[in-house]
Amino acid sequence: MRQRDIRKYVYDVAQACDLIPQFTKGKSLENCRSDPLLRSAVERQFEIVGEALRQAIKLQPSIAQRVTDAARIIAFRNRLIHGYAFVSDEVVWASLKPACLRSFPKFAGFSKR
């Protein structure tokens, strides 16, 4: 498999972090519970953030120091992927709180371009 450019991973993280609030604006936990499309979309973006961050760190380990809670973000992705049967809607929805989203990646010096 060909190695991807780190900028693509950074772009993927930034894009997913932009989409999560767009998908959930004006929504509630009850909306998430009753709408499998919404729930799947949000979970998928969290998965992308965690996997792209993991791959970016493999290529450039110093990124881990620039991302608050990088290990927790990757662990959350792993839980969504491998432990999906044990992930509650409340856990995913709690990750949407502004304080939690602030811990998602902010890549100083990188842009989505």
C-alpha cells in the first residue's frame, strides 16, 4: 500500500471536525437515538478523526504532542470500531459537548489545503 501524504490525513481530521457540528446543529440526544443516519454519520466522522490522526502520528510522531488528548481520541475511534456493541449513544453524544470538541485536533501550522 502506498504511503499517503500527511497533509491528506490532516485534511481528513479537519474536515471531519467541521462536519460533526454541522450534522448535529439543532439536534438532541433523542434525535441521535431515533435517527440511525444521524448516529451513523456522527460516529463515522469520529472514526475518521481517530484513524487519520493515528496515521498522521505514524508518519510524523511530533503531531501527538500538538494534539490535545491524541491517545484518547484514537482510543475512542478504536472503541467505536472494535467495541461498537458497547458504545452508548450517550457516550457519543457527550463527545459533542464544546469542551470535548475543543480537545479534538487543532493542527498548528497546517491548513485544509
